[in-house]
Amino acid sequence: MTMAYDASSLSDAISEAARQELARLAERSVDYHRMAKALDWLAERWSDHPPLDDAAQAVGLSPFHFQRIFTRWAGVSPKTFVSAIAHAEARRSLEAGGTVLDAAFDAGLSGPSRLHDLFIAQEAATPGEVRRRGAGMRLRWGWAPTPFGRGLFVMADRGLAGLAFSDGDDEASFADMHRRFPAADWSRDDLAAQATALHAFAGGEGPLPVVLIGSPFHVQVWKALLRIPTGETATYGQVAAWAGKPKAFHATGGAIGANPISLLIPCHRAIAKDGRLTGYHWGLARKAAMLGMEAVAAAS
């Protein structure tokens, strides 16, 4: 499938306000890529509260420039960002063993979030659609800026079916997504991707519907991930229990890794029992970025 696309008419199809929001998203997207190495470094050391000078040195910037770019991207200083992650992890550790946290989940409570829990109305694909690997489904796809880099959005008729990211290799990111639904009818639509990005990241009104395309067990795990409130984390074991398979750690980990809708189905909130961030399909730097931004929002 070709990646070529004529985007010359896109600017005429969106409002001036939308163009300004897209410009802001594009700036944050560029800043994320400039900060990715620092975030990867912080992902390994956040619990040590590393000093600003060390983080700046790790990415080859002066402390002044590092602080300026990081704060422009995150909206808070690096120190506040790391402290928010540490605070969220301390809360998770205190609640481990599952009394207070589980009680909140069982009561249907969830942290307020414009981007996640309250703005997602999930609908699973039919078993036939899954079995046919997307045959009979129409999928539109396109690229748009996000606060976590360049985003690949895949839209089905009923809602968002995929969200992935690129760190410079768009072809590989697209191929990774395409192999999940190879029999679908794919067509490129960057305008629809930009509209979806604005809805998700610039305060769109109403729910952002998502379509979960996967096996029944995978869908159950992905729905279990939605039970983790914004700004908090849960262990893989907790997610397995919520999915009804408390001993299926490896299968649950596989289902989490197969999640096609990054961020909105929050697989980044699943961490190891000892608190390590561990692997993430789109990189530990991005996982740290997502958790940090959510922790900051929850603490504000």
C-alpha cells in the first residue's frame, strides 16, 4: 500500500481555530521528540529524583534550554513532572493488595480525564470481523500531531480502531498497524486523522468512540485497563484478575502488548509488581511521558 498522499487541500477544509490547535499540537509533537531521550533516561531513574543538570547533560542541552523545552512540552518543570510520577507510584504502593483501589473500581469510580476514561465509549467488533482479520471493514488512516509525537490514527465506521506512533519510520509504524487488520479496506484520510487528534487532545466535546478489534480475551483485558484511573497505575496481576484470569499473567501481558489503541486504551498504566515501568510497544520514553502527563493532570 502506498504512503503517498496529497495534503495540499487540507488547510482549506478546517477552521482557523482548528489550524491553531493543530499548530500547537505540532509544536508539542516536535518538542516530545526533542525530549524523548531525556524521558527514556528519566524512565530508568525517576524514583531517584535526578537533578535537572544530570537530565540536561544526558540529552546534550544546557540546563536552561532543557528546562525551557521540557516545560513548553509538559506544561510543568522537569522536577514537577518527576515528582508527580513518584507521588502516583507511592499512592499505588500504599494501595497495593487491593482494598481501597479495588473498592473504587468496583464502585465504578474513575479519575476525571478529558482524554481517557470519561471520553471513551467502547464497542467491540463482532467475532466474525475479528476472525476475518478485518475483511468487510472499511478503515481510514492518517497522520496527525500529538503531544507524544507523530500519531497514526485508524478510524473504523463506528469509531477509532487504532492509535500508534512514529519515531521517524512511518513505513514501519504503518506496517505494524496494517498487519493487525490486513484484510480490511484501507484508505488514507489525513483530514479525518487531524479531526480525531483535535477531539482527543484539544478538548473535543462528547465521547470519542473506540472500536475494540480483537479476540474476546483481548477485549476483556483492554476493558480491564480502562478501570485504571488517570494518574494511577496497576500491576499486570491486577489487570489479569479484573479480566477474570488471575493466573494468566503471560496471556494478559500478551493482550496488553497487542492493544492497537495506544494511550486511549491505557496499557501504559500497567507496570511490573516491583514498580518498574517495563516494556512498552511504543517505547519506555513514551510510557514515561504518558504517565507523567497524567500524574501532573491528576495532581493539579
